Amino acid sequence: MRQGDPVNNSSLAMIAVHAHPDDESSKGGATMAKYAAEGVRVMVATFTGGERGDILNPKLADDPDLLRDLPAARRREMAAAAKILGVEQRFLGFIDSGFPEGEPPPPLPEGSFASLDPQVAALPLVQLIRQVRPQVLTTYDPSGGYPHPDHVHTHRVSMAALELAASDSYPELGEPHAVAKVYYDQGISFDRIEAVHREMLARGLDSPYDEWLEKRPYRQPVAQRITTKIPVADFFEARDAALRAHASQVDPDGWFFAMPRDIERQVWPHEDFELAQATVTTQLPETDLFAGLR
């Protein structure tokens, strides 16, 4: 089929794979809201519950409910964010590995997500792929986007799940299904922050991003790998609201919300993806994850 042909969007489906609750809103959230609004079935697959996370919103540092049971709060936050984005969501049942600190870093906690064999950890995602039968799946690139072990492992496990889901293995998990297009989410990039930073300075505004750009230790040279830019300026509001729903994890006065939305709409009105695998013909660059499938 040619890009732009008429299509019944209700026959389209995608799965967005993430490591922790809140990742879905900061990485591709506007894209998911856009497709959900168009009638595409959008499923978020979250590997862990963020059990080893901290309270990152300083305004809630002493909140008794969060201190008593942060994982339960994060599940409630995830449900609220999914409703805002208009998507479905499944937890895949693994335990957050935490971010190891120290030199050398300590070993991963026993039984945590990143400590597991990818072929074993892939099975819940295999079952979900076979149930939803998406044409598109998004996940992280081999770097994880940043060096949290769960993000790096999300890439490994996603790729294992895609292969297993298309095979005859594990028939008890459903009929085989091959995903036609696989993308790496490249939404958090230096290029985007730098573009906004330069425009703020050009307008005579103070930019909050000098220190962030200078100290970011894991800059990824991804601009040349971006193949697909999804125009989503109309869905920035939904993305921001979903991210704020993760109140324990997001400082409403932090760097993400310091970006003036009018400037973002002008210089970076899209979310970015890298086409990693495809079994259909498509013309690059793309403006649609379902290009070649419509």
C-alpha cells in the first residue's frame, strides 16, 4: 500500500514498550495521544513498577502516602496518565533494578528486571504482542537512551520478544505474530534541547538549559539516525498533563516544563523515531509510524 491511502484506523495497533511508569509520557507521549485520538489501538507495555525509584518531586518529598507505598502510588499515577493519553497499559510484572551508583557500580539486585535472561524476561511481552497483534512497536535503542540498566535491558528484551513472537515457540502464549515496523524512540535528544535553547537566547530570554547541556554525561549522537518525525504539536498539552500525573516523579518546576511551549511548537513540533526494522516498503524520511501500512 502507498503512504496516504485511506485506512480504517481501528484496524491499526501499536505497542510502546517502556521500562518504568512515567517513561511513556516523557518519551513519545504526544505521539501516542495523537494516534489514540485517530482511533488507533495504542498499548503501553511497562516492564517494571518503578519499585526502586525515589520521590523526585521535591514538593512531595514528605508526602505520607508516597512514603508509605510508593509503588502503589506509581500504579495510580500510571492509570491516570494512560487515561489522559487515551491509551491502554499493561504492567509486565518485573521489579525495578534501581540505578546503581558508585565506582565500580554495585551488582544488580537479585531477581530485578535487568538481571534476568532476556529470553525469559521477553515472555510476557511475547504474549502481549500475540494478543494485540500490532503493526508497529516502539522501544529504546541499544543505549537505552540513557544508562539506566532497566532502559538498556528494555532494548534487549524487546528485540528478543519480537523474534520469539514471530516464531512457533511458546504456542501457549498465542498464535505467532510478526510486527511489521519496529522503531527506537529518540524523543529525548540534545538536538531538541539545543534548538529550544538557541531560540530562547535569540529572543533575549534566559535559558535554563546551559548547565543541562554542559553536564549531560550520556549525549547520544542520534540526529543522523532519525528517520521519522511525527507532527504532534497539537498533543503537547496532553503529553504534559500525562507527565504531571506522575506527580511523584516529576518536578512541575523542573527542566522539562521550563521549555516555553510556543517555542517548542516553532522549533521542534514533532517527536522523533528511528526505524530499526521493517518488513514493508516505506519512503524515508517519514511523518507516520504506519507509513507503508496504510
